[in-house]
Amino acid sequence: MSVIKCKAAVAWKVGSPLKIEEVDVEPPKANEVRIKMIATGICRTDDHVIKGALTGIHFPVILGHEGAGIIESVGEGVTELKPGDKVIPLCIPQCGKCSSCLNPHTNCCLKTHISKSQNLMPDQTSRFSCKGKIVYHFLWTSTFSEYSVVPVDAVAKIHDAAPMDKACLFGCGFSTGYGAAINTAKVEPGTTCAVFGLGGIGLSTVIGCKTAGAARIIAIDINSTKFNKAKAFGATDCINPLDHTKPIQEVIVDMTDGGVHYSFECIGEIETMKAALESCHLGYGTSVIIGEAPSAEQITFDPVLLFTGRTWKGSIFGGWKSKESVPKLVSDYMENKFNVDELVSHTFAFDQINEGFELLRTGQSIRTILMF
């Protein structure tokens, strides 16, 4: 195995557009694989890094965490994967050995960026370089590169026939939203749900609520052009907060006789997180935070909201234990148990990546997929 030269979108510093560069990608070391990326999605978390809203990220860095590709080569000790396998890099790994992986009630492996830096490979070195400079990894996935090296704990083998431009959605967006409804909230049949934010994750949450049997699904967004798609996925009501003079949580409480059973914040804004909690019914409402807020943000709220019986929960990657669950989700998709195709609003060539980010920032896209 040798060094591969390929194109990658490098974030050189905070606030600058990504730049397509030729990078060197080293061969995988022990318990690593090198992946030829086929497709990758653009997620708001990547944009948080570009804007400097997430701490602990080292620059220059190759971002991207929602991808699908094919194994090009494997390092020493890798037995469950081989060249030619279709795979999804996992932004939440599953080592199978830590206290979280061994606990059935969480998927937050202690090898995630929440616990340890994933700017470098486990041996604390990078597999990327550009113009003689080290380039850092992101969440061990770095899918904004034609080739990426990923630890085996952060790779899932998927269905051989899976279309890669759709399979990449299972690396973050779909799995995160769908699982928040199914696994974290455990939405029950006949209940009422409110989903704040109708991007890829929010619409995936709508799909999850619908699949779980919710009787009423209220979709909330300041961009009314997303409402038709939300209704196609199962939303029964659509509300634009800009159309109302009072706070959106009050609107929802009024229209649901005291509040919803379940609410979901799919944006990453602290004010929306509080609104989602306040839209839940006193005594039994459950609100789930899915969107990742900028690192410095803090929430202040009235503790009576929880004292009176509401539940506030967080959901990372939809609660799925990644290595074992992602292949099953992709197989379910292949068996038409749910449809994610309409989550893709734009498909661009990889070198149009900055255009894709502009669509995200201006609210014009659901999910933009980049093809290599």
C-alpha cells in the first residue's frame, strides 16, 4: 500500500470557505481502513466548525461526517472488512468494549469526540497532509475527501446493492432524526408530536413519529416552502412562527389542549430548545434535543418546567449503537420499510461544496449530496 494523492475540501481556518486541494492520504495502519468516498452529505455540524462555533477542532481540517464509500485497503488486524465492501463511516463509533458500549441504554461510545478528541487517529497521528503540512481529521470520518482513513471501530459494512447517494444519509441525518423518535422518545401510537426545524434531521424525525404511529405531527419552521415535503412525510399541521404574534410554544399549547406528548428540537438553537420544552404537556410531556448547539451556549430555564413532570432528553445519533444498527437501517431501506429519497433536495459534484453550504445557510436545501 502506498500514499494516495486525491482531492479534498480543506478548511484552513475559521470563517474561510473550504478550498479544494490535492492532499496526501497515507495507508491505513493497524485496525484502520482506507475508504474511497462515493457520496457525502452536508450537515449543519460541519458548518458550525467552519464558523468557529464548536471548540476543540484543530485547523487545517478535512470536515464531513455523512458519507458512503468503498473499502480501498485495510490495515493489519482488520478481519471483518475487505477491499470492495460498501461502508458508511460512523461519526459515533462503537468500540464494543467501553462502559457505554456495554450498557444497553446508551450508544454514546467513550471514543466519541464528546469524551476524547478525534482530530487525530487513535495513535495520535494524522493520515492527511497538504503542501507539506499536517491536516487534521474530523470525528474520524473526514468524508470531504476522495479518500479517507477511518478506525475500524467507526465503520459499518452495508448492503451491497445500496445506492450510495442515499446510503450516506444513514451516516448522520436520517439515523439521527428517525432514531430520536423511535429510540430516545419512544413515541407511542395515538400521541401528538411537535418537530422544530425541517431540515434533513427534522424531516427524518417526522418519518420516525409517523412510523411510531403518532396521530398528530406538528411541523415548525420559519421557511414555509418546506411544509409540502413535511406533509408528504407525515406531518398533519405546519406552523411558521413568523405568522404569529405570540411565542410559538404558546401557539402549540393552545392548539393541543395543554401541550404535546413529544417535542423535538432539530436545529441546535437554545431558544428553540426552550420553546420545544415549553410546548410539552405539563406532567407527561417529553422533549428531545437533537440539534447540536454551538459550544459556548448555555441554557437558562424555569425549573418548574421539569418539577411538574416534563422530561428533557438528549439524543446523539438517534440512540443507535452504530456498527450494529446502521447496516440494519440500510437493509430496512432496501426493503422499502421507509423512504429517504425525498430528503435529498440537491445533488452536486464534489467541487461545488461551497455552493452546497450556501444553500444550507440560506435555508434553501433539505440535504445536499456531493458526488465524487
